[in-house]
Amino acid sequence: MTKLKPWLVLILVFAAGAVSGVIGTRIAVRHFIAQAVRNPDVLRDKVERDLARKLDLTTDQEAKVRLILQDAQGQIRDLRREFGPRYMVIMNQAEREIAATLTPEQRRLFDRYREENRRFLQLGGPPGGMPGGPRPQRQPPGEMVNPPRQQPDHS
């Protein structure tokens, strides 16, 4: 048993480190995504700096890359304005269909899950909607505009 104790301690330390790493990574990723959604310029600036450093860009190249990234960011903002409402229709329908398959207790847990993960999953979009776009309208999962599609009975 005395030979086993050091191994158990080592395994426990390794497991604790792995769990801490996973939790820390999850927190960091959520923070980074939330920051990028709130302020897209931060992400663009980081990409500019990384490209300038890693590619050893000249001042002229840096200026051109900055304009290219600003233009791309504007196009992405326009794309979000265009497709954001369609995205929300699809997500709302999927949520309604999922809710329709759940028991009342599961639906309550599902509502809590949606609320806890809305920002990370961008199901409801960030505060104020998608950057550069109108705030999307969410529908409660219990209110069905279109009933869920019926699966064919192959019995």
C-alpha cells in the first residue's frame, strides 16, 4: 500500500491540473469571445499587430492591411445585418422544437441552460444584438409559430 500512495498522489495532482486547465481555458475562451463581440475592433487590431510582427510588414504594407481588414470588418457587419434575422428565425424554431419534446421539468432546465449560455452561444446575441445589426427578437420556446415537423411513422 505504501508504494501505491505516491502514485495515487501523482494521479490526483495530474487530474486536478487537468480539471483546472479545462476550467481555466473555458473561462478564458468565453471572456475572449465576449470581448470580441462587444468590441470587434479589438480583434481586428490584434490581427493587425500579429500580421505586422509575424510577417515583418513595412509601414506601407501595414497601412494597406489595416484598410483591407477594416473593409472586411464592414462587409462582415453588413452580412450580419442581412443574415442575423434569418439566423434567429432558425434558432428560435430549433429551440421551440426541442422544447416541444421535453417534459415540463426538462423544459425548465432547458430554459435555464439557454439563459446561462445565451452570450457564449450567441443564441440571443450580445447585448444590443449582433454588432452593427438590429437587436434580434427572441421568442419563448413555448410559443410556436410553426409546429414541429412530424417524423414519418415507419412501423
